[in-house]
Amino acid sequence: MKKVEIYPLALMMKSPFKTAHGTTLKRPLTLVAITLMNGITGYGEIQSFADNQYAPETHLQSLSVVKRLSEKLLSRYFDTPFAVATWLANQADQSFAKAAIEMAFWDAYGKQIQQPLWTMLGGQQHRIAVSSVVGMQTNWQQTSHLVSNMNQQGYQRIKIKIDQQTDIPAIRQLVAEFPDQMFSLDANASWSMTDIERLKALDRAGLALIEQPFQANDWTEHKFAQQQLTQLQLSLDESLNSLADAKYAIANQTTRALTIKQGKLGGIASARQAIMSATQAQLNPWIGGMLGSGLGRAVDLALASLPGANQVPADSAQFDHYFAADIGKNLPYVQQGTLPLPAENGIGVSIDWPTVTKYLVHEPIVYQ
């Protein structure tokens, strides 16, 4: 390894993004650049959040681990990104930190062997069905208006963020107004088993799935609730913070669906393994979003190209949906509810350095 560069950023949201965990105005996203001895540079990003409301690992914790591992990387050589993933697994427990480094290696390796990420992973689709998310609004009329706009834009699924105060009859009515639109809900661990009747009320409403109704450690509760539902799939998200968590969910058939986020599982290799294992177990793995940049969303698209991973359209809205500016250049627009896989080698996203410079919150940290 020749050099590791770390660029701590904070991207500005176009509008506040509210979930049951809180409201995001600025998105910390640290860019990691790894340069091989042959001069090829690959890019990854730290996708953890500022606090631990959503996941146990905070952005500052991730950054600290990436700094520590960067010093060790300078004296090492790896044949493939899978070798990198194996090494990282023995170096740290922090999933987001490991994922950022591994992402950069996948990018550099793809550029070196001249292959796009999705072909290296074994992907089989050229265009990926995608969705968009409606954060929690101040009133239901705003939610309905945003849903109507997204429906007109052709998104193949619309996800609505909810909490315990959400009006269940209003959800049923909204879904009924758009009979050809796929809908899902995301409770972000804000419900409890006392809400089981509310889940049953949604069972035949025509929803594709509902993410993480209960707390992250409520494995038994999720399994029991799933068994009470005839049509509605439950999907774990907050519960999955490592590959070991995903393996446990698959082995125990906790829910019918799994929200796969490579940052939370420790990297691309772990996410790929979880997708393959879940598909083999006849579960429904699909690609969730992390409010990532165009770089991170390109990785999500590559994972969604794997067999069985795009039955539920991926959480990968158009690049200009969330941020005032993105660190990726020449990113594609959504057409007919799909995004194309990058044709370029590696992850396939070029970095917009003026935007990186604009949103730096600290001078770049360099190891060489």
C-alpha cells in the first residue's frame, strides 16, 4: 500500500430528513482514498452517522478505527478484496470502518483488473429497480403530496417513514389510492409488541413490507409477529449490525425479508455473502440505503444486481434527491424507475473534488 488519504466531510441535506431516530440536517460522510503501489487509487466512504441512535457505531468511532488501520495498511499487500475483508475481520469489530476501507480496495482492484464492481461480484442485471423514501412530515397532506410526486417520477417502490403516532387508516387509504405502486413502511424500531394489532391491520393493505417494527434486540418478537402475518413481510434493519447478525437471522428465519446494507454488515464481501445465504434459505434480501453519496449508492446498485437481491427495488433514489451537492460526478438520472449500473471499472464513480473541498470539515489526513 502506497498511501491512504482521509477526507472528513459533512454534506448538506436539501431538506431535513426525519425518521423515528431523529432529524438529519448535515450528513457526515468521510471519503477514504487508498493508493496502491502501482499508483491506482480507489475510493470508499464511512457511512456511519453522527450519533448511535440508528446503529451502535458513531462516525467518530469509525473514523478513529480507519485512522488506526490506515497505519497498518501501509506495510501490507493483498491479492484480492476478499483477502482484505478477511484481514479486516480480524482487526476490528466496527462494521462501518471496515466497510469504508474494503470499498476503496474493491474500487482500486476493479480499476487494476479492468472490471466493474458488479461483474466482479457476479451481478446479472444491467439496470436496477429503485425506490425513494418519504421522511416523516408535519402532516399527512405533505406525505400524500410527496408520494404523488414520486409516483409520477416512476419510482418502483415508495418507502414511508413511520413511528408510533402514524395514522394507520391513513396509510391504508394512501396505498389504496395508488393500486399499481409498490409501498413499504419503515418504523425504525419505534414500535413494540403492544402494536401487534396495528401490524395485523396492515397485513392485507397491499404493502410489500415493513422494516424493523421493534427494537434491534427483539429477535423473538419479530419472529412471533412475522408468524402472525399472512401477506406482509417484516424486514430486519437495525438488528443487522454485522455478518454474524445476518447469519443468525437467516438461520432462525426471524423475518421473511432482510434489509442488506454493506456498511452495517462490515463491507461488500459480507453483504454479498448475506444475500447469497438469504436467497438460498428462500428469504428476501434487498438493498437498503444509508443516505450515502453517489459513490455509496453505486455500490448498492452493484449488490442489487446479484440474483435475488432486487425483488424489492433498492433504496437508491436519484443522486440529487437528498443532498445539495454530491461528491460524485456525472451521476445517472432515474429512468422508468431504474438506474443503470456504472460501465466504468471499479465502483465506476469519479470524485467531484471541488465539492469535496467545499464540504470538508477537517484538513485531509494522509498516511504514506
